[in-house]
Amino acid sequence: MKVLIIHGIGGHAGIHWQQWLHDESGKLGYSVIMPTLPKADHPDRQAWLNEIVRSIGDTKLSELVIVGHSLGVTTAIDFVEQANGPIKALVSVSGFISDYGAELNSYFLKLKSVDFDKVRRNLSQSFVLFSDNDPYVPQKALNEVAIQLDVSPMIITEGGHLNTEAGFTTFPKLLEIIQSLK
């Protein structure tokens, strides 16, 4: 099994709980891909997708688990939408897909709409995690990912944006999800 970890806007490989997840997944024998996406402070949607495609290489999609955080989930969903077959799983952490009016990422989200019928067909399993008090993303936008993927979200009480600022330097629940996918 391969685990792809995708950071969000303003991030880089290994930020927040991501390095911990990388290391713990590696200890369990999983191969991990964790790219730093270009121009993270003002990303280009196509450039991020291109970097993910490049990073994946010839990975067998049926063995790929994608874990995305925040705007990285949008890129993960873009990748799933264009995939040529079913991907093992997508784990959305504080993810969103629609423009909710934030100046920081509105331009990125307005570029295209997603064909969620195709996304659902290209995913064997989906998981959506977000907090009940995210300071950056409205609950409606967070929940939309769960609705579109047709899954019940795992809502974490008082978890903020599920990042270092909110105390998430480790994230055992994510490792449990990955381990459950064997």
C-alpha cells in the first residue's frame, strides 16, 4: 500500500501531523509519497495537480491511499476525478471543494467544478474528518465534502483546523484509518 500525503495552502511536506503520519506509516511498511507542492502561498490548481500526477508516477491506484489536508483535499479530489481507475481510499482532513468566499483561496476554488459522480466511481473508500470549530473554513463547506462523497463525517470536538496551531502534531485516528484499509 502507498500513502500520498498532500499539504494545504501555505504548507509544505511534513507540516502539522504530516511528518508524524509519514514516519508512522513507514514503520508499518507502507510506502509514503509526500511532495512539497509549488508556490504553496499562492498555488496554481493545475500545477498542484501536475505535481501530484508526477509524484504518483506508476503507482497502482488500487493500492493508493490519499490523505489530504485543507486545500490539499481539493487537489486530491482533482486527482481522483481524472484517475483511470479506482483508488483505494481518500481521507479528507479539514477539506473543502467549493468557494466559500475566502480571499486566500477563492481564485483556486473558482477555476473548475468537480464531477462527483466520477470521483465516487474512482474511489473504493472515503473518509471525511473535520472539527466542529474550524476557525478558517465554515462547517457547511467542510460538510459538503462528506455529502458529495456520500459518507458520514467524523467530527472532532474542538479540533480547530486539525493542524499544529490546534495541537495536531500527531493524529492517531488517521493512522487507524490507514491500518484499517489493508
